[in-house]
Amino acid sequence: MKPKNEGGREKGFVLILALVTMIAMTVIGLSAVMNMTTDLQLSRNERDSKIAFQLAEAGINEMISRIHLPSTNANYTGEISGESGYRDDQWNSGNALGKNIGYGYGANRASAETLNYTVQISYLNDDNSENLCDSNEETDGSNNSGNALKVPDTASWNCPHGTTEVVMFGNDFKIPETVTFIDYGKQPVYKIESTGAYGTTQRTIIAYVGASNLNTDTSAAINTNGCVTISGGSTNITGGVLEYGSGGSCTTCDDGLGGCAAKGTEDVMNTYLGDNISEIINFADETHRCKNMTCSSAGPPADDIPASGKIDDVVLNWGDYTNDTYSTMIYVDNSGGKEVEIAGNFTGRGILIVTGDLKLSGTLQYEGLIYVFGQLRLSGTLNVTGGVMADSTVNVNGNVTATYDQSTLDAVSKENSSSTVILWKRM
């Protein structure tokens, strides 16, 4: 016979086992809940961080877009020639225009869709942690003019030098050639700092941005890799002439032009604008073609210029000569084709690029840049404010007024190009 208390001991053991199991399950359950809570918090933190970072990126993109808005637009944040602090490191400090944008700024300075980011913009000066600088040195630190024409000895030259000044967008010092073909910058570099916030999480991005990746500055009213010849009519050149052939093959340099000078080397037309010409075409509002002497290439893309070569009625929008904030880029590809001609009466504003020869024989008023890879013939009643550049001879035989205006060239550059991000970093 079994002892009478053996069944009781078994029942007690089962109870203890059940209790231990329950405690273990409780611990496991609590551990799982705690792990889930931790995982959820980590997920929330990662989500908040990503959203805050994306908001900071949105702030950078909005500020870059605002740089390119017309100066009369209340949302504009870029530089305006003549305003307080123009091209010195005090720009945007206490400026009445209030360049910064973001959440809570109100009115035209509020962030897009009232998203939670704040953005500050300033010129990048050469006293920066990335050691980005250039070879120009203005004694007053303003950097108003273009850059110096040679790269300094990097072994004995440091940033900043002399006075702290604005870094200009060119690869003459510290800005890599992979960013721009421009040797000596005429446009400033901006420092844009954007902070995005989501919940209690904040993320900050700093971007260094060239306002425009196009170099439209011709440095003279007429700049040519050939010679300028004048054979009649009334010619008025304001702002000088640059000729590569001067002092040798050019004989009309002193022929009433004034300010005529020789270039030491030819400008490389394919990259002078700041990017390869094959990429510049992507900025164009309109592109037209004439790839043989009859302008009858089947393509693709097909020629759309008539056999006469006249493009008066081919171009749909020349830009607005009366509007300082609206311009277009017209790209005419007639390399290997016949000379194209503008023979009517018209006005325009922007950038006109012609890959072959061009003849202007009508009555023309144009603001901006005329950029010709071949020979340029001016035989009408012409008034060009901005600059003219050609890779071959410029023949003048008409009533021609050409005025070099850097502010106009700067403006059409920004209106017809994109910004270039030199570098950015996450804080």
C-alpha cells in the first residue's frame, strides 16, 4: 500500500510547477512587452529623424528655388546689386528684406505649405571650415569685381587672406573642376543652413551652393576669338572689345571702338559657359536645327529651320525686352549647316546660343548674351545690352550699339540655369 500523504505531495508539486511556469511566462511576456516598447520607440525615433532630415532637405531645395526668383518677387532671397551688404560678408545681417525663410516667419517668408523647417542664407566667406576660397583679393573685402586672373601659389597662400571676403564660384582655388568648368568665378557662393523639426527631433543640413552654374560674363561688349572688323554704318561700343587676334592679324582694333584689348589666349567656347555645351542645351526653352546647307536633315531630331536660314518665325518666345525679370534661352544648332539669320524687327531678352554662323540684319533690341560658335555678322540697326561673344570674326556693317552690362548678364544667367551644390553636410 502507498503512504496516505503521497498523493498530497504530488498535488503540491504540480501547484509549484504551475506557479513557476506562470512566473516564467509572466517574465517572458513582460520582456516581450518591454522589447516591443523599445522597438516601437526606436522606430519612432528613426521615423522622426528621417522626417526631420527630409524637412531639412526640403528647406534647402526651397531656398535654392527662391534664389532664382525675380528680384521683384517678395519670395526672392538672392542678391540684388546695390542693396546693403551686396557681395560682402555682412549681407543678410539685419537686412530689411529679411532673406531667411521658414516655419513661423509669416507672409512671404513662411516655409512652403507651412512645413516645419527654418532656413538661413548668407554668402560663404573664405573663413570657413572646408577651406573653400578663391584667388581674388579685394582690399575692402567686398569682392565686387571678378576674380584675379591667376591661381596663387598654394604653398604660401592660405584662407582667409588679407580681409575676409565672399567666395566666388570658380575652380581657381579649392572648388573642384568636377563641379564647374568656370576658371575664375564671377558669381558668389551661398551658405544655406536648414533645420527640420518633427516632434522633439531636429536635423540640420548645411549646403554650399553656387547661385548659377552658367558663366555669361563676356568681360566686354564684344568678345571674340577672332577679330572685329568695321566697314560702314554707325558703331557705338560701350564696355570695350576683346580680340584674340589683336596685335597681329587684327587691323581695326583702334577703329573707333575704344577700350579694345588683346586676349592672351582663346576662350574655350565649349566650356566657357560653365558646363559642356552638350549639357547647356538641356536648359534651353527652345531648340532649333539646321544641320546642312539646305536645312533639310531628316533627324531625329529633324531640322525645323527653313532653307532660307531665317529664324524670325521659327522662335516662338524671344523673352521680354521690357521685363527685367523674364528671359528665355534659345539654342540654335546649325553646326555643319548654313548661316542662320534674324532679318525682321524684334525685341528679346535672355541667352541666344548659335553653334554655327549668325547674321543679324533686322532691327534688333536685345538684352542678355548672344553666343556664337562661328562667324557673327551685324548689318542691321542693332542695340544689344549685355554682351556678345563669338568664336570667329565679328563683322560690323550697320548702325550697331553694343553695351557691356554685367548685371544684365548675371540676371539672365540665373533665370536660365540651375544652382550648383558644391557640397553639403549633415550636422
